[in-house]
Amino acid sequence: MDQETALSDKLRDRILSALHLGLLQPGDRLPSIRALWREMGVDHRVVAQAYRALEDEGLVEVRGRSGVYLAPQDQLGGEVLAETARWMAGVLVEGWKRRMTLAEIPELIRRCTSTVRLRCAVVESNVDQMTAYSAELQEQFGLEAVPVYISPVPLPRPDRSVEFHGVEEAIRQTDLVVTTSYHSRLVRKAAENVNVPAVTLTVNSEVVETVQRQIRGGGITLVCVDPEFGNRLRAMYADASEGPEQIRVVLADDAEAVAALSQDDPVIITGAAHQRMGDSDHLPPMLLPHSPTFSAHTARELLQLIIRLNLAAAEQQDPAELLAGVSA
């Protein structure tokens, strides 16, 4: 993949995410070519070419010196965006290549995603990440999240510890397990022992880049439930930060500190903190939406597992009805 194509894909994902989350509206002005080449460290000509590619798709309008704008989005039935129609057409064409009729595709999707209710162990050491990951797995991927808490300090010989065997037993009762790189060594070993597939989660790059940019611009405030998550965030963004004071941590239970937050502060409020505090008018606007948390790579890995496990279950239930040509 060349630099222009990679940048076009990245810009497309950013714009569509903002559009579907309601953060952008047709006609809104997008970051200038100058702003993007400074942010991303690529040649301005590559940025211009990437925007032109998105213009050819009908997603943006390049209006000369006036700037780049989100193009009007055609609608079908008042709801489906033209971009969504193009994407769905691509999916259906792939089915057509495999000699599937339109009537067969909904049943195939059901078999791939809803044959069984899959149980997913979520191994983490703090409430904030556990809450965010469990919510996304349930809401976006249809999994039953099973929280498995673990010590925040990695063990030197995890396979000989009581905690390791506890994790192993918890995983044994599930269909798949997810964790972060902090606990990946222990979890993958435990999952291997009980023959359960494991996925190491990675974070949406847009989230990472937004936080890094804000830290370099003067700092950020994190409102969370678990102090351990504050420590982890500081470790994650140590390269972007000149000191720990650039990531200010406010605990959701500290009513005085929460009340003192300024409406002008760039703030990240975790899902767990939001649940703890409830809705409040005086809270500053969040810098980031809560979803999507996962990277596209993680989503793809999870979906491949979900499809394989569902198709395996469907084959055991009624192999004669599996669509021809479909395999795990």
C-alpha cells in the first residue's frame, strides 16, 4: 500500500467515524492540507492527493483556496448514506462472486454471527478499561463479556502462581478471551493450556493520536475510577509528555476535584467514571467519544474468531443447511 492510499484510508476512517457519531455534518470544513501535513508528517502533495481521492469518491469537496469540506451525503429512504450504500454494494458483489443470491446473504450473516451466544473472558487489572472493553464487546460484537480481574503487576513466573491457575479456570468456561499487552504473556499461556483462542487488544489509532496531540499542546485531564488506570495512561503516553503533570488524573469519587473542572479543559471521562458520576451539566465536554475503543486490526481479529466459532456451531447443529462454499 503506497503512502497516498494509506493516508486516504486513514482520512476516510476518520471522517466516516466523525460523521456517524454526529461530530461532523455535511458542509462542515475539514482540516486544511497544511494542518494535516504538519500533524501527520507527510508531504503536502500526498495530503492533497489523498483528499482528491476522497473527492472522487464523493466524500469531500475541495474548493480551491476556500478549503476542504464534507460533501452533501445522498440519502436512500431518508436514512442510508450514499457511502454506506457503496460499502454494502461491495459486500453484496463479493457474495455474487461466490454465487450467493441476495436472499441467502442475511441467513449467512446470521449463521456467522448469531448461531450461538459466545462468552468472552476479559482479563484486566483496572475498572476503567474493564468497563470500556466489556461494553464494546457486548454492544458492538454481541459477545457476553465475563470480567476476570488480575493483579496490575506482571508476575515473573506467572505459570507457577495461584493467580495464573485462577485465570486459567475462568478462561476454561468461555469461548474466547481478550486482554491487553500488559497481561498478554500470562493470558495467552493460560488460554493455550485450555485450548481457548486469545486476542490481544490494541487501541484505535485515532484515540491515540488525539490524546498525543492534546498532551503536546499543553496537557489533558483524565477522570477515572481506578488510580491504576491513571498510572497506565501516563506510562502509555510518556513519549508525548514532558512530565506526569501533563496528564492530570481526577478520580470520579473526588466530588470537589470534579466540580473544579473547567469547561475549557480537554477532558477524557472513562465509561466507568461516567457511570459513577451520572449525568451532570457542569462537566466539561469530552475530548473523545467512548467508542470505538478498539483498532481496526483488533476488530478484524475478533470478527474472524466470532465467524469461525459460529460456523463451527452451525455445522454441528445442522450441517446439511450450511451454504455451499462457506467454510471457517
